[in-house]
Amino acid sequence: MDETRTDVSPSPRPIPGASLKGEGAATRRDRVVLIALGALVLVVSVSRLWVGGWFGFGELGRSVLELRALELGMGLTVGASLAVGGTLLQALLRNPLASPYLLGVSSGAALGMMFNQWLLYIGAVGSIYIMGNQVAAVIGAMTSLGIVYVLSQKRGTIDPLGLLLVGVIVNAVNGAAIMFINYLSPRGLRGDMALWMMGYLDANTGWWTLVLVMLLTLTAICAAVWLGGAMDVATFSDAEAHSMGLNLHRLRLGVFSLAGLLTAGSVLLAGPIGFIGLICPHLVRMLLGPRHRLLVIGSAMAGAALIVGAEVIIKLADIGQGKMPVGAIMAIIGGPLFLWMLRPQLGRGGDA
Amino acid sequence: MNDAVMRLDEVSFGYHPGEPVVERITADVPSGQLTAVIGPNAAGKTTLLKLMLGTLSPTRGAISLNGKKLRSVAAGDRAAMMSYVPQRSSANFAFTVEHVVAMGRFALPWHGQAMTDVMAACDLEKLRRKPFIELSAGQQQRVLLARAMCQATGDGRVMLLDEPTSAMDLRHVHQTMDRLMRLRDAGLAVVVVMHDLNLAARYADAVWLMQEGRLVAAGSWRDVLKPAVLEPVYGVKIEEMQGRRDGGTEGRSGEPGRPVFDARLAE
């Protein structure tokens, strides 16, 4: 009779979304997809270490291997952080077209670093340089994201469309400022900057920075997985998410910070690289569905595999003597791929 | 008898100063009753619902839930007590029907039995693994109701619904109203924004009539659902179908004399 008010003695309330429960659990198919993605990461990683020949265990062999391992680590980290950053922003904006690149977060981090380089060049900074680029990238990314966040607030909530528009404008302004600094810089520095702006895994970045960013990325990915259930709920309207017991404001702040940190980290290692943050969540969503706990893990692996895979192709095909910036390749492959993925939505009017 | 689970005290709200959307509404939401919120377009019905939900905060006045100030109720406790069914959902990603329904338990302990019961009750078993965004509007409304019912299982006290049947076929309209009546019988305060006066006339225990942000009439259906009360608000000629032999229809609870209305433009 009393169907709706059955049992349920008040049990201790779990941390919302903290456990895989009920229908949120991974199915067998999900596990197969995740294992396949993991295997893919492994295969491209081994290839990355292998491509270019084997030089034994001598002095030369060791230093070659160390260099490749460094670049491999950078590729994995950059790919994973961009893909997860994109996943987070897409969940937050309820828009599968959002990405750190599109919203000006990547260019913000790049601007921060360039500004720092320029300050260094004119001699305005010196002794504090040790942390210079790292700090500048984080400041740049967070400032851009902060501006986007604040300007797109409407009546205390975020208007997804307004946010995208603000993001596009912030991106354009960052781009203009980058050009400005570029012009003021001497030719040598200008060349380095231009290369770096293409999205280039620069081994000069060094192990110390890599380890720092790697730890940051891993922590952020864990946090993103933990927030997965909340992000699922947040993809519905504010009123619905609120009614289901989600504190949207807190989640948004958390997810924004994570996305900003992830992007800053990736830019620090490799400059701004586009499309990873857009394509990986999109592709993985096709395989795993939209639940964010799985999506974050899957995207991280897909992003890592995509960057490292592109690097392997660059080395194998000897594109630009095997030194072509991976960002350029990503844009060339990514653009058409993304258009192809958009196909079902294009020409379908505004009902999507 | 009339224990109000929610109280609205002089609640006003406006997006811009001087332009109130909801103005000085004082009302009790009684447990175990179905309250229909009716009124012409832009009367502030949906805004009122969002105020009760807590998505919007009153610019003046106060709302209490279960004796506590709504704003001070923790999100998890609020979700346990109060659920919400929007008219449309703004899903952007292809969650399956069962994922959407399961989200009702997001802030609450998992309850597998509730999930099974609700899927059956809302006629959703066949749609289980379908992406929510690919369903028809009426099917989506059933899923949204199921999600709220899943959420309300256990400690649910209030359910707020915004035109929950607006896109449904006839069978599902009455099936849905029947589900709501059962929730009501189980002690929930069910508040439904609706446009169909005859649906309200058939099912509501209490009726709130809104006009331009104000509550112009509130009370039992007998007192509010009368042409003399409705006509000035809707600006149409409303006729109670007295000419019929049965003089109206039966309410779900078996009370006779529920009115049926016909409306036409006033000359």
C-alpha cells in the first residue's frame, strides 16, 4: 500500500557521489573499453621509447633513453591533463564543445609564461626566476578562467552560452597580448616563443618540472574522479541539480580550479595544444557514455595515448626531421576529426 | 490535521527592484494534500516553485521547510525531504533512463528497491537503457517524475512539480496524476503547477490561484474553482458544465460534484 515510504532507516549519509553505487557502476563493456585504452597507452609508450633505434646500455644508450623517457612522461602528462581539463569544462558548461583551448585558459597560461619570459629579457626579474614560468602559467590560466567565470555569472548562476562567448573573447584578447609581447621581443626569443606557441614538447623543461606537473595532474585526476557523480548531476539544469542536493556553487569553484591547474600544467610543459581537450572526452563519451567517473579515467588515457601516439608518428614519418611540434599535428588531425564528429549535429538546428 | 510542512511568509521576489515577479505570498503547504497552483501565463507560478525549491531566494519574506528556515537546511537533508520535477529537463549528455532515475539518489543512500519500484510504476522498464535525450517530451516527463519519486522514497515530505503532464498522452496524464495521488495518500505534500483547469478540478485538494505575482485565492478546490473566482483572473467567460446530467465528475477520492469547465472568449 504505502509504496513510496518504505523502510530506509536513517543510515549515515555517504559523501555525495563518493562511491560507485547502483546504476553508476561500471559494466563489463566499460571495463573492456578501459582496459583497451590502458593497453593502447602502454603500446604507444613502448613505441615512443623504441622509435629511433636502440643504443644499448652504454653512456649513449642511457642518455638517449633518458631523453625519450622525459619526452614520454611529458606527452603522457600533457595529454591526460588536457583531456581531463576538457572533460571538466564540458561538464561544467553542459556543453560538449567546451575546452581549455577554446575558453582562453590555455592562451592565458601561455600569455603568463610569455610575459614572464619577456620580463626576464628586459631584466625586470632575475632572482625569482626559479619558479617564474610555473607561477606565471598558473596565474595566467587562473586569471583567464577567473575573468571568464566572473563575467559569465548571471544572477549568481553561470549562463553556459554567456560563458562560451566570454571565453572566446578572453581567448582573442590573450592572443592579441601574445602578439604584442612577441613583437617587443628580440628575434631569437621571438622564434622560441613562436615554436613554443605551436605546442611543443620541449625536453629542456627538465625532470623537476615534469615531476611537479605529473603529481599535480595525478592529484587533479583523482579529485575529478571523486567529483564524478556530482558532475553527472550538474549537467542538468541548476534547479534540478539543486533539488537533487548538489551544492552547485562549491562544485563549480572546485571544478574550475582543477581545470585551471590542469591546463596551466600542460601549457607549462608543452605550450598550448588544442583539440585534445575537445576530442578526447567526445570520443570516450561515445565508448563509455557520459558518466563522469568513467569518462575522466577514459579521457585521461585517451589524451595520453593521442599525444604520445602523435609523437611516435612524427618520429616514425620523420615529419620536420622528427621534430615537428605535436600541437601543429594535433590541429591538423584534430580539426577535420572534430568536424566529422560534429556531423550529426550540424544542420540539425538548435535542438541539440 | 493540517500540519504544514512548508510555510511561506510574505514571500516576495523580483529580478529587478520595483518589478516583483512574486509579491507577498503567505501560504501553508499542507502534508497529505495535492495543491494545484494555477493562473494565467506569467503569473509567477514557476518562480514561486523555484523559491520553494530554494534555487531562488526571496528578496523579502521567508520560507520554512519542516520548521526550519529553508536556506539553513543542509543540501542533503533538503534533497531527502523535497524533490522536484521540472517541466522540461535540460539534459545535454546521453545519460540512459536508468542513470537519470538513479541520480535522484545522488545525495541519499542508495536504494535499489526504490529504483525497481519506480521504474515499474512509471512504465519505464522498456526504456531503461535508452538515452534520455532521445525520448519524446512526454516520455522524458515520466523519467523526471520517476527520478523525483526515487528521491522521495524514504524521507520525502514535499514534491514540487512544474506542469508534469504538459507533454503526455491521455493515459499517462491520468497515470501520472494517479501516482501523485498515491504520494499524497502516503503523506507527501504534492504541489503541482498546472494549466489544465479540469485536471486541477479533478484531482486537487487545495488550489492556489495566482495573478501577476500575487496569490489571489487559496483554499479548498470548492472555494477556488468557481467561475466567479476564475473569470476575472483569466479574462475569459468560464462556464461550469451544470447542464450535464451528472452535474460534473467525480474526484479521484470519490467525492462527487467535481466541476468541469468550459471557457470561451468574453465578448
